[in-house]
Amino acid sequence: MVEEWQKWAQRLRRHPRRVMAALGALLLGTGVTAFGTGPLDAAVDAMPRREIVEPLDLLTRETAEMADSTVAAPFVLYRTDVTRRDDTLGTLLQRLGVDDREAADFLRRDRTAAELWRGRPGKLVSAEVDDDGRLLRLTARWLPRDDAPTFQRLSVERAGGALRARLESPAFTTSVRLASGTIRTSLFAATDAVRLPDTIASQLADLFSGEIDFRRDLRAGDTFHVVYEVLEGDGEVLRYGRLLGAEFVNAGRRHQLVWFQPPGGKGGYYTLQGESLQRAFLASPLAFSRVTSGYGMRFHPVHGDRRAHLGVDYGAPTGTPVRSVADAIVEFAGWQRGYGNVVILQHKNQRKTLYAHLSRIDVRKGQRVEQGQTLGAVGATGTATGPHLHFEYIVGGVHRDPLTIARDNGAGEPIEARWRPAFEQVASTMREQLAAAATVVQASAE
């Protein structure tokens, strides 16, 4: 037999075409033979048939247990939202997908759970519910105040068929993030494009406002790089913190800053060479805003004629906090004809600022206020077509363009000599971080 296979192998090597032709003929003959089985197939079809039905157990014990466990697995829906100023318990639970009267009653009655409704809005709330809307677990996280060393964690969950609430105060974590952007039309359009938090964007504008007029001096192609902190609890962002460092290149000129706080001392912003950026006046009375009407002659939207506009209008939603641009004493706080609710502050060196159309007033006449302190909130009281802040800057009884306010005061003192070595170390680290921020993929605002 072996010798026969060896002979066939030798013939295949010597005459491959002939051997393959012979093999093809053999297969063709087999096919013809297959066609010849037709009558036999017909005879098989004519034979009598009988149907037999028997039950078969197709599931083994292991697969049956697996199927039972799959069917019994509960459906859980996870949703996250934040508490709002005008929230009720019903509106919040509705957004979280909770349809559970027992849980709603518990959240109303329980003293610990009531912490969810105390204090400022903006608490981060997560809920786990089943497919019937029944609450399985609710967790809320928030910072009790901006300078708090810990955050609050409220947990509401079922234990033994009943709901229980627990309040804890664990330490939050601080992380550092980098961002980079390019100007195409405006600063805020560019910060929106790179998803820079509003609070960080406003700090960027405030701190560089003494060097850059963001309304007149910006050029297409200007760039910025920022390093900022994020406060997190259980991996969730609770608040965006301080701008730690920034670089802004405007018309080819480089501006840089860094936050430095000496041990046991008061922190502040400095150039990377150690010059203080602390100024007597902030650039804007709103932390994040857009100018909707500038200083000078304009067509009045209510009276329908051209007249002098002695201030600047900032567009913002009703309720947006309005802050003092500098330390001052409240000269007036109340209603004043077309201004509606208005606050007038008296600053040093015969300077005054005016804040009009407020929805509410949070200060009183004669009160001392500090730079950045909340005076009230944006509204549309008095003669106004919509919610906005009208802001005026007066020097020696003469109105001045409020957009120049940040340039009308000099910078603060340079860093003390005793803190210079520590500052140089911080500045060196910030240079490296800003260089890393510049490598972040940039987005631009058209």
C-alpha cells in the first residue's frame, strides 16, 4: 500500500497536469453516479411514516441555575442631578426618576435627610431606583462653605426594609487640571470652546484685566494656557477652585501669573518675576459676564432716541450675584426711579460705583463692604427690557468708562525678600505646568 502511494506521489511530481485531469474525471464520474440514485430516493419517500414526540430536558442543572439568577437580577437605574434654587422635593425626585411616596415622605420628615434642603443650592445628588421607580439609594455631596476642609455626604438607603439616613464629613481631594485655547472672536467664546469652567474663565479675565482690555485688545490667534484646581468628593467634582497659574499671549506679548501663599501668610497672585497683581478694583462686578451695551452714545432701547449711556450693561440671568469691585462704604441702597433697585458705593479718592436694576439688595446704607462681597443680584427692575446689570464708574463727579476701571490703579507690592526662595520654587514648578498645558490639544472658537 505504501509503495502505491509513493508511485502516485512520483507521478504527481513528474506529470502534475495529467494527474489532476485524471482526478477531475474521477470526481465527475462520481457526480453522474449521484444523479443515478434518484429512483432510490423516491422509494424512500413512499415508505410509511410515524411521528414520535418525547419531552427533552434541554437545561442542565448549571444552566437552569444561571437562567434563574438572570431572571431574578434587579433592574437598577442610576441618575445624577444638582439641586436648584427653585427646587421642591417633588421636582428633584422627578428629575431623578424616583416615583416612591414612602421615600418622599421619609425625605420630608427625617431630620438628617433634611440637610439636603438646607444651605446653598448646587448639591450633587445621585439616585438608584428600580424599574418601578422605587428608591434604593440616594447620595448627596456638597461643600458646606468655600473654605471648608471637608465635604458633606448624605446617604439614604434601605436597611431591613426601612429607609435610613446617614450624614458624614469626609475629606475632599484636590486635583490639578490643565487647559489651553486660542482666541477667534472673544475670550469667553474661546473658554467655552475648550470647556473651561465659568469660574476659572472669570478669574482669568479679572486677573489679566489690568494688562489686557479683553474688549478692544484681543487679536485672532491670541492664546492662553491655564492651570487650575478641582475639589472632588468620592471622585465627583464638587467645585472648581482657584486658578493656580496662567499665561496669556496677546498680540505677541506674553503675560504670566502664579498663585503664591507664604507659610502662615495671605496668598495672592504674582507675575513669575514676583510682582504682585493685587489691584484696588476688579475689572467687572459680575464673576462671569458679557458686555451687551458699552459706554457712550447709543440708541436707547426703551425711549427710542440717541442719548449718552453713562455706564456699561452686562447681560446675565436674573439672580446672578453682583459683587463690589473694591472696598467701600454703601452710600445708597434702595429704589431710584429708572434704575430700580440700586446700590451706590463710595470708594477712596473720590471714586464711586453704581449697580442698577437689581432683583434684590443684600447690603444697607452705611455698611462697609469688601472687594468681591455680594451686593445683590441681577434683575430687571426699573426701566429695563430684560435682566441685566447697569454699572457706572464715577471719578470726582465725572462719569468714566467702566471698562477702564482695572487700569486706573497700580499694582501691589512685590513679594517680600524673605519669601523669595519659596516663591522661586513655586514659580519654577508653574513654568513647567504651563509648558505642559501648552501641549494640550487646543480648541478654538469660530
